[in-house]
Amino acid sequence: MISIIIVVLATLGALFVLLAGIGILRMPDTYLRMAVTTKAATLGVGLLLGAAAVYFNDLSTTTRVLAIIVFILLTAPVGAHLMGRASYIVGNKLWEKSVMDDLEGKYSKSSVKDKKPAEPDSEEGSTIPED
């Protein structure tokens, strides 16, 4: 019975990771690629790690697997959100068949692009004031 659970979890995990890989190739814009990758890959890796926890059937391994799954569930959506926000601010275009742009007017793209890096105070490039 345990081996059937391991096979089911590992197979489903591998299928979701495969779907994430296909989604990267098939989706038309950056935002859809990130959505597919974040959701499918997170679920796929979680299922593969679950299969590993069942296979090893050890408390320390299961604890580590659960910690990794929680870490992935917390960091993958946040990372995808930040990358999507950055690519929107930079000016990455939406897919031409997108129905609406929820972020339109929320960010001032010109103010982000026009910012210049701080110039050093002295002529030698040092920002430390001299006494």
C-alpha cells in the first residue's frame, strides 16, 4: 500500500512539474508564464517531496520535507509577485488578447524610469565627507 502512495505522489508531482515546463514554453507573456510556473511547479515539487517523506518514513526526514514545503509555499508566490511587479514597472507588455490591465494607473512608470543614481559628493568618487 505504501508503494502505491509513493508512486501516485511521485507521478502526480512529475506531471505537475512537466506541465509547469510546458507552460513556460506555451504561454504568450511573462505574467502568464510566472503564474503557471508558480502554481504548477510549487504543487509538483510539494508532491515529489511528499513522496520522499513517505518513502523514507522517518521523523527527521518528514520534518525536513515539511519545512521545505512550507518554505516553497511561502516564497514562490512572493517571488513571482515581485518579479511580475518589476516587469510591469519596467514596461513589459501584456499579451495582446488580455482583457484588462488591473495595474493600469497604479504605478507611475515615468517616475521610476527617470530616477538617476545618486552622484558622489567629491570628485574622486567618494561619498564620505572630508574633515
